[in-house]
Amino acid sequence: MLLGGRATFPTAPPYSTRLPQLQRGVMAGPRRDPWLGYTGWRLRRHLHWLRSQGFARLVEEDELNPVDRITKAAAKWRWRLTHRARPLGGTAVFLVGVQRSGTNMLVRGLERSPEFAVYNENHQAAFSRFRLRPDPVIRRLVEQSRHPYVLFKPLCDSHRTAELLDELGLRRSPRALWAYRSVDGRARSAVAKFGDVNLRVLRELANGGGRSRWEAQRLSPDSLQLIEGFDWDRMGPFDAAAVFWYVRNRLYFELDLAQRPDVLVVSYDAMVAQPKAEMARICEFLGVAYDRRLIAHVKPRPARRGEVLQLDPRIRDRCEELTARLEAARRETPAPVPGEVGQ
């Protein structure tokens, strides 16, 4: 039943006895959790989120509101109907970065534009277990689209951003949005959503294993050395979530994405503080007409104060240095004057 907006199951057995198994599979996937097959793994994951975060939050996160979904689908259908003469093919847009960095907020905003076809990371046409399907599949989805923009959210393939931009062979040049969030905000959100998954993964990498995992792909020798330098049996899940934030966001610079005009770094914290300005940057970069409906779901709020996590000082120093670099890169592409992008 629902109590205070949250779902409760008074007759269910204690869930904590199965939580470690579930958390191990939330991001790592079912190959780390042999208890059930992939369908069972997803069901258990959603059950955990339902219990820990409530029904309303689950509906929001997974976009399960039927009225909202029907409204957006109808708007896109009307758009296709009135643009039947438009040639097939659109511009691929890849939303990349690190999980729990506000990417769902960006997807929900851009999806409100009928010009966008959207393939979130759980869309089976474009993804298999949160990884992009082979390039020919992605190319076909883009080239056969009636929409001018085709948005994908391949967070587990962020290390392939340059390849996706250069090697898909699309008629129109793709674009990429690298989304980031404060390390404290991301770490809190990741631990609340995924438990100690980052800790388990980094422990495996530090012990010399896991090199075929998506989490380890394209990590620099320095990042691997950093991971191996910690005793993960003594570290906590927030430290691990912060290190994971660091080594994955660091790829933005290590893969030279910061030098590319077809990649824009965007900030979740800037979006919630000044949604109009940050969305205006995105629209100008993509060549999309700004519309206030793109931020109708965002409630502006100031940056949080006094919620700094107690991280290992070595981790904190690294994260603060990278935060400054990411913010400097974001400020290199300032927001356009609001009057130039609509009201």
C-alpha cells in the first residue's frame, strides 16, 4: 500500500538479507548476480528502489507516468504528421558522463521538444543491458528517423564518445553533451541508488581484475594506479563513489574531448540554479530553438551548502582540482543572451 507517498510492504520478509546481492548487480549487471536471469535482476532492482525511494520517485526516474508519456508521444506524432515531406535522417546527440549526474533531467527536458527522438539507456531498440547496440544499429536508427535530432544516453559507453562522433558514418555530424555534477551530490545520489556498487567494482580493479568491465575502459594508467593505491577493504562507499566520479569524468580531458567543438560540457548544478541559462547553452550548441517548456520540470534552487562529505583527503584534493577544470571548460561556452533564444 501507499503511505505518505511511499510504498510499504508490511508482510514482506526483511529485505536487508538480499540487499548486498542486489546492490552488486544494480550497475554491474546480471553477470555479477546469478540469482536470477536478467529479467529477475531488473525486477529486484526496481523493487529495491520502490521500497527505498518511494513510488512517486520511481515513477519520475523511470518516466512511468502514463499521462506524461502519452502527451509527449502525441506531440511527436503530430510533428511527424506535419513534417511528412522532411527527408529521413537526423543529427545524433549523445548524452554522456557519469551515472547520477542529472542526465535524466536533461533527457526529460529535451524530450519535451517534438523535434527529438529519444533513446534512453533502457530503450531496447538502441541498448542491450545499458550498452549501445552495434554501430550499424545506431546508424540505422539515426538515418531512418523523421526527427531532426536523435538523442541517445549511453553513459556506460562514455569512453567511446570520440568513436561515436567520428566513426558512425552519419550524413550529419553528431554532437555530444558531457554532463557532470558536484562530486558530493553525485556520490550521495549514487550510494542512495546503487549502494556500494562502486566500492565493489574499484576493489576488483585494485586487485587486478575487472579489466573487461565497461567501468575500466579507457582509464589512464594514472587512474588505474590511483585506484590500486587505496585499501578498498578499509574505504567507504562514498569514497568509492567519489573516485569513480573522478576517473570517469577525467576521461573528458584524457580523451581530448575538451578540445572538440562538437562536445559541450554541461552542469547539473548550473541547470538547477539557472535552468534557463544552462538550457539556452545547450539549445544554441545543438541549433535548437529555445522553448521554456524544455525547463518546465526544473524547479530552480540555490546550490546546497553544508553538505560536504567526509572524503579521504587524497580523494577530495583530486576531485576539487577536476571540478575546477570542468567548470572552467563550461564557462568557456557561456550562455547566450536570453532575449536571443526566446522567452
